[in-house]
Amino acid sequence: MGEYVDRLVTVEMRNRGMNHGIIKQIYDAARAEGGGRPLSAQAAEALVNTVKPGDVVFIVTGAGYAPEVPNGESDGPPGAASLARAIYWGLKAIPVFVTEECHAPPVVASAKAAAVMVREFDLAKNRRMGGALITAPTDRNQTKAWAEQIVEEYQPKAVISIERLGPNDQGIVHGSTGVAKECVDLGHVFVEAKKRKILTVGIGDNGNEIGFGRIYDFMRDFHPYGRETQYPGGTGVITVIATDYFLPASVSNWGAYGIAAMIAFFLKNQDLIQTPEMERKILEACLDAGGWEMRYCTSRFIVDGTAGESSMSIVQLLRDMLRLNIAEPDRGLSHGKMKEQA
């Protein structure tokens, strides 16, 4: 199951004006560095084995900024919502979204469309009424202390990043094409989690997202902006933040869907994955709340240049793979008896 989930979510679909022809090589490097097993299966298995009912799981997301996309982009919040759905309904844990204030509206809207309501933490923790939300301080000088404080207060058992930009070796956060971003560094949450030996998972699609630190040296040499930026003196866009488990995908949302599908596989529950119809609602909710498609900064039904229907199709294929893999063996009426295996 994990082998073909990984293949599905790494099918590259990119305009040649952007970084392209890179996902297979990045995935191969990440898989080799990660020990050779399918990456979606590794991450999901770790979550299933670590997270217990009532535990808190941080889901960190948010990319894209004003003036282009003041509330962020459509890649990230839907994937976060899908993972929250599997974590809440499957693992019976409390998903807590961690993001910047500007990215909160699409995150909350996506989660609601995925049937994970965002409530006050007390209601989520003590009465199991959905997930919760934490927003970062706007002052970058406060982020490190804030990260230490929320990890201490909420005691997460796992911290997951989906399409969240991380700092390079100069401590600067970049877009994938070498443009520096004026934003807070949520990589501090992962640094603090590592100190406390908390499970971390990263999902990204272009080298600048948290998790890519696992294959930092490879990405520096391979990525078009691995060693340079669009301004003088920059040392490249690749983040130094590594995670315990890391899945590069063609679209970050798809990587999150793949891990959610593998959680559902281990729990033998197809309903943990959204239907294609729900996927449409999630994407539309994200877009309507300001999480726009990033190419032309509009509310078109698009994610990272791919039509929304492509994301719906990915979900359908994942659900069918899951359905067939967890079903009881059945040859139907036309295939005769199955050969007995030793």
C-alpha cells in the first residue's frame, strides 16, 4: 500500500516556468536517506504507534504572504485538514493547528469542511469537540520563546509540518524561487520538539519547507536555488530544519493525503479519508477564505497549478487503493479457487 501511495503523490505536474523535473530525484534521495521503506508508510506507522486517544498533535502550516496572497495559498490548509481528520476521527487525538494569524482563516475553513471543528482548546481537550488553533506572535524576536512556551504548555506527542516554510542556514525563510519572505520562523517549534524527543513529520514539495533538512546536502547541490537567491549574498532556499520522518510530494496537500490514507490503512477505516466530494468542499472553503492559488493569486479552483479536480482524483484513487487493500479476500465468481500458499 505504502509503495503505491508514494508513487501516486509524487507524480509531478508542473509548468516548465517553475522548478520542474525534480520530484522523482528528490523523493529517491529522501527514501534512500530514510532507510528505503515507503515514506508515507513510515510516517503514518510512527503516528499510529505514538499518538494515543486524548493526546495533542500540532499541525503546522501556512505559506504565502501579502501583497500577493495575504491569507496564504491553497496548498497547505487542505492537507492540514485531511491529516486533522485522520488524527481526530482515527487516532482520537486532538489536532491543534499552529500557524500565523494571516493564515488562520483558510486553515479554520478547511478544517470545518473536513468535519473537524476548531474550538477553544479546553473544549477540544476535555470534551473532544474537535481541534484547536494557536497563532504565532507577529514579532519575529518573540518566536523562539513562544515556541518553547507552547510545547511546554500543550505537551504534543507529535508535531507535523505541511507546506510550512523553514529557515535556511542564514536563518532566512524563502519562497522556492529564491525570494526572501518577511515572516516568523515556525521552525523553532520543531527545534523545541527535537530537544524533547517529540515525534516530528515534515511534508513539502520544493526544498524550502520544514523537513527538507533531512536531505539538506543533496538539495543544496540539486535544487535550482540550492545555493543562490534572487538577491545578492543569499546562500540558497533550502531549509536546515529536519524532521524524524519526511515525505516530499508533487503537491504538499497530496503528501498529507497520502499519510492520512496510510493512517486509515493501519486502522482499517476508509472513512478517515475525505471523499472527492468533501475534497471539493475543503478546497472551495480554503479558496473562499483567502487561501488562493499561488500562480496568479486568484480564487480559481487550482492548487499549485493543478486543477482542483486533480486533487479530487488523487483522493478517489487513495480511497480505492485503501478499500481494496483492507477488504476481505474475494475472487468473485469467475476466477475459480485460489491457489493455496505455503
